[in-house]
Amino acid sequence: MRRRRYLANAKRLVVKVGTSNLTDERSRLDPEKIKKLVDETMEIRREGRETIIITSGAIGAGVGRLNLSERPSDMPSLQAAAAIGQGILMHAYREYFEKYDQPVAQILATREDFTDPVRSKNFRNTVNTLLRWNVIPIVNENDTVAVEEIKLGDNDTLAAFVATSLQADLLIMLSDVDGLYTGDPNADEGVELISTVEKITPEIEKLAGKASRGFGGMITKIQAAKIVSEFGIPMVIVNGGEKNVLKRVLAGEEIGTMFVPRGFRG
């Protein structure tokens, strides 16, 4: 199978993990979820694959640490929560990766790190050096200082920019849903999971709109798929709660939704 053959040979991976795959219902970091991500990441790294993690969760971790009753809506409060949560988030990653004697590095990015030629080159050089040193880069948007003019908007877009900048072989989106459905699985009966998307059509974008529950939902994932597709990079949306999800994706198992890029020759 084309899918299985390509995924088995994918060496450089960008893995985007959503907030729901890192935190509990109170927005606090969930140790078991972080341990699961780290354990599964190290399992695929033993196969000789390079892994760049795009992480959400900083704002949520800050909200949880402050025991706020709800996520703030104003920008100064969101940025302050990110400033508090970023350190908590990275401490958790370091703690669990350290059990494998695996070094990690934090990179905070803004849109200019991908649109400005000099900064884009610096970003690539830094990440490539980290990978050469056997370090796992953990990338997040710099929510503490980013404003509208430089903000990427969400980590789905950030993941797409990182994947294209670093010429990744595959972008994996870990979500809290199983993939793209023919409707809203929470509201509509009889909807089906779409295993493969050969082309992102207006109909596909309409489905994403129905499935999206707001900021960072399915719409932004479809937009990310469009970005990486132009660079020949496949993308898979899969439920991060599935057991051994990364290994199963790379084994070519028919889980999640795979977006096949234009001119795909896997």
C-alpha cells in the first residue's frame, strides 16, 4: 500500500499535540497524558526517526496553576497566563524525557520566524543543529509577547509552518477527535470517518466548519493541511488518546484521516 510504504520510511516528523492531549478538565497538566506522549515519542525515535514536537498547553497550564475558574478572554491575561504556564509545561516535558536521558530544547516562535528570510534561516539552522545533537525541539508560539501583527494564530498553523520550513516527511496532528468526519460526530448520527482526503475541496472545508468547535478546531487543521500539501508533505489527524498512536500511524494503520499532498509519490 502506498500509505504504508511512505509512512514506514518517514524519517523527519513534526508532531503537534493539542491542549486536550496534555491537560485535564480543569486545565491542569495531566502527568499521565504527558507520560504517554513522551513514552510513545521515544518509541518511534528508537526507530531512527527525528521528531519535532509542537506543543499547546502553556496558557492552560497557567490557568490551572492560578486556579482560575475559567480561561481569560482578554489578551493581557492570556499572555500573562502563558508566561506562567510555559515554565510549568517545559518542566513537565523535561522531567519525563529525562527518564530516558533524552535532552529537549524549548523554542518560542512568532510568524516572523517563518516570513523574514534571516529569521527563517536562523530557525532552520537552530533546529537542524538540535536534531544533529540528538535533542528533541519543543516548539510553541510565543504567546507571552505575540500581538496581532506577528501572531500565527494557533498551533495548527505553527505546525504547518515548522513542517514546511524543515522539509518534514510527515505532519501528525494529535487531537481529541478521531479525524475528519462526514458531519459532526457529537451531533449527527450515521456520520463516517474519512480515512483519506486526496484533495481539499470546498466540500471538505465545509465539513471542517461543521466539525469545528471554535478556536484551534478542525478548520485550522484543514488550513494546515493545505499549507503542507503545497510542499508535498502528507498530514494525518488522529486521536491522541489512542494507545500507541504514533507507532500505529507510522505502521500505516488505517486510523485517523490522512491528507495526501499534490503530486504524492509515496
